[in-house]
Amino acid sequence: MCIRDRGEARKVDASAGNVKRQIGNVLKGLSGNYRFQSLGEYRALLSLYNITVEEARGEVNGREYRGFVYSATDEAGTKVGNPLKASRFGKYAGYEAFDAQCAVSRTEIKDKELARRTKAAILTALRQASGKDELVRVLKTGGIDTVLRETDTGRIYGATFIDHNTGCVLNGSRMGKELSANA
């Protein structure tokens, strides 16, 4: 099943108002449809929809807590508007659901060898592309979004691939040295 054709999630546009509803719609649309194994991979997926997530940890009355806070972002990834606690969206958006999703994802990605298909597509695109921009374009036409993390000087230090065909979000380094940012 090709997830990208479902049209369930649209980018959040803070200027359009009702950011809570927009973020909630995206989170609900993505919930259970994508596999990720880390907070970084989850953040990369959310960044496609102008959302970021922060982990909140602390202690209240001697009881430890962990949770998420979501924020809308602009196209550059800068937070806009007020942050929203995960509890405002439902259990599916909280830390426990995320943790459970990561555990299920690890098993599915390994047992179904889902990373293999994504890796093969990326390696094929790498052979075809003559540069970073062309690689991103070629992968996108094949249903794979690329989120690159760069320093202020433009040096790439991380790459995450979001395969909408398999619903997998994978850091390049997770698929092998040849797909890590240093390569």
C-alpha cells in the first residue's frame, strides 16, 4: 500500500489558524502508518508536515514523568506559535504510544526486511544522481522523501529517508555505512 497517495496529512500552516486541529489531523493521519525506531526519525517524519516534537521530562510530587510537546514550524523549521502538550491530542500522540510504536517498528522492519527495499532504491538513485539536489529529486519521484541535517556552513551531518511506499523512516546510518552522512 502506498501511504503517500492516501492524502490524509497536509502541512501545518500556522497562519491559517487552529494549529491544534491541524497538528492533531497530521498526527492522527500518521499514527500507525509509519515505522520509526528513534525520536530523531519521528522528528524527521513530522518535519515534512511543519511539526516538531520535544521530549519533556521531570518530576512532580516525587513521581517521574515523560511526555511530548508538539509545535508548529515554518518552512525553515523554526517554531511558530505556542507548544501543545501531547495529552491535548490523545494517547496515540504521547510518549508511551511512541515508545510502543518504536518497539513494534523495530520488529517489523527486521522481520519483513523493509529497510532492504528502501536501501536498494537509495543506492540506485545515488548511482543516477550527480549531486545532492538531484538525489533528493530522484528519490522523491520514487516515493522517498529525504531530510538532510546540515551545519551552518552547509556540511551534511545526517540523512533520514522516509519511504512512503513501505511506511518506513530510516536514518541513513541505520542502513549501512554507504548511506551515512559521511559517505
